[in-house]
Amino acid sequence: MTQPTQRPLIFIGNDDGYQAGGLNFLANVARRYGDIFVAAPSTHQSGKSSALTVDTPIRATLVSDTPGATVYHVNGTPVDCIKLATDKLMPRLPDLVLSGINHGYNSGNSAIYSGTMGVAFEGTFLGVPSIGFSYGDYSASPDFSPCLPIVKRFIELALDGLLPTEVCYNINIPKCDEVKGIKAAKAAMGRWVEEYDSRIDPHGRTYHWLTGKYAPTDPDDESQDLYWLQRGFATVVPCRADQTAHDTIQALSRLI
């Protein structure tokens, strides 16, 4: 008698918190392809990158546990969630790591700051195909339905073994009625400007609120993700956790 094939085990995390609409949308799509294990922050944790909690006990709270779907929230960072889950909570290593869907873009060099991508980078350390999804809608209750065909496409590519695991994938999807297509691209180089709005509180003390806008170095560069996002295309940027500038090592060796 043929034994049933084991369903893929898919880890899902994010940085917007376990109640975020993007996470729930991604989990519902992923359930079509395998068993899901969700471990997401108890509260909003955007901008935490790959930060770890080192001075506070970490606690995982079970939200639900039904056949094929387990959900925890964790009082820590996005990377705390995946590290705790894969070390202590999951029955085995996942076959796929998904993160998002982030409420807002993680294009350009925002991937460095992103907790969404922090989860995806952690997945590469495990040797697991890992994908971070972001959607260009910053409203409280976005309609994520334009993301569906892209999410499905990349889950299928990953589970079919067609995505290299030495990199993770930063996928950004524009807010529009219908996405025109998908472009493989590099991250748009640039920097954040007008980053802080300075205000005065009722006691006359100055405080600063993070804001700002992204200024790409070359907005007309067709090889970069922002160029295509602004034209209605989704983008996928392959990212390495290894940030070594390999092309400078030889010159540095000669210098020292």
C-alpha cells in the first residue's frame, strides 16, 4: 500500500504583528499548499531588521492549533519568532519560509531595515527557500487580492525546488487593480530624506517622529525595483545574507 506523501510544512512570519491582514491573507493562500505554522510578533515590530531580544524572556502564546494550521504570537522581534519556532516549537524544519504580506513597500535599501526581510534572511541561514512579500498599500485594511497570483506563483516555484536557497527573495507588489507583470530587478539605491518631523509637546519639549521619503539615486534606471513598481509591475530582488564586499578583498589585502 502506498504511503501518503507528507504535506509541505510552511513557516509564516511578519513584522506587522499576528493580527495583521497581510499575514492572514498569506496564511490562507499557503494553506492550499501545505501545513502552516505561524509565529508572529504580539505587537507591531516594523523596522526591526534582524534584531534579537537579549534582555527580556521570550514567551510564545498559542493562538490556535487545528489540523494543518498552528498559530503563535511571540513577545519579541520577527527574528525572535522564527528562531524560537524552528528551535523549540515546530515538529521539524520547514520546507518553505514566507514572510509578510507587509503593509507597505520594502523596496530599495529598505530591505536592510525590514523585519519582514529579517525573517526571510533567517530562513536562508536554515537552508530553506525563503520569500518576503510586501504590498504598496499603507492603509489600515488593504485589499490584498491583487497579490494572489504572485504569491501563488512563488510558493509553487519554491515548493517545486526551482528557487536557489542561498538567496532569499524580496517581492514587492504595487497597489493597482491588476499587476502588469513581474520583473526581476536589483534594489534601487538611494537614501531616506526628511526623515524626522520635529514637534513640541505640551510641556515645551522637543520630540521627533520618524517620517521621510525615499530618494533614489537614479530614478530612471530600468534595472532597479522602484522604476518598475512605479509603472505597475511587481518586482523580485534576490538578496544575500552575506554582505561581504567580495570584489574589494584583493585590493584590501594588498593594502594591509
